[in-house]
Amino acid sequence: MTPWRRAKQRRYADPSATATPRIELPNEKLLPLVRQFVAKGEKVIISVKGFSMRPFLEHLRDRVKLAPWTTLAVGDAVLAEIAPGHFVLHRIIAIDGERFTLMGDGNVRGTETCTTADVCGVVIEYLRPNGHVIPADDPQLKRNIKLWRRLLPFRRLLLLIYKSTI
């Protein structure tokens, strides 16, 4: 194991991971409930599943806090139902009136579209296992997201390098 990998494991180590059993629900059961709670005005924390939001969010390592939204902008990460029963947590890359184009940070091509009615909630906080909380409106995070969007032509190579270091 490389020193870089060990340092990253220590940085994101969850001291309570072994003490608290993890209960996993399939997305098709959990996310409709999340949608209902957020629609009622509640804030909900969910674990991230999948690799489409790398490098900002890692599969089963990170969690996000979702909240109801009033306005959405390019760069916001949203939970959206893009087809009946099929939810994605992706970033808005374009807005055309009531339609949004979504793409995962870890995707090198392929987008989804949805409408405002399909958006279940917006990410307001990124939660790391070590207790570190990053607000979605953090200026440094916003700069990193903007830079990552510009690096789309090089994303495949950058993700390959990232995967080799985790």
C-alpha cells in the first residue's frame, strides 16, 4: 500500500465503523421515502452508493445531506428521479427553463435530463466519515467543481490516476 493511500485511509477513517452495524436498504425502497421526507421540508442524510460522483463523493464512504430547494444553479448536486423508480445523485451541468441536464462528476460522457418536478432534493452538505462537514456553498468546493467541469476532456485520465491513489 502506498503512503498516499495510507494517509487517505487515516484521513477518512471512521472510528465508529466497526461499532455501529450498517443497515442498507435498496435504493428503490429508500429513495422514494427520502423524496417524501424532503417534500415535507425535512433534511435527510443518505450514504452515497456508486462511483458516478468521484472524485468528490466516494461509494459507501461519504454521505450527503439533502434538503428542499427553492432555486437551483449549474454546479448544484441534486437527487432526481430520471425515470419511474430510477434515482440519481448527479450535478446540474445545464439549465434550460424547467429542464435540467445532469451528469455525474465521475462520468466521462452521458447525461440525463429531468424537470423541476423530478428533482427530489439538493445537496447542502457533504459529510466525511471523520466527521468533517463541507457545506455545498463552500467557496473552495465551488472552485474545485468549476475546475473539474472544465477538465472534462481529461477526466478519464484524471479518474484513472485518482483510482490508483485510493
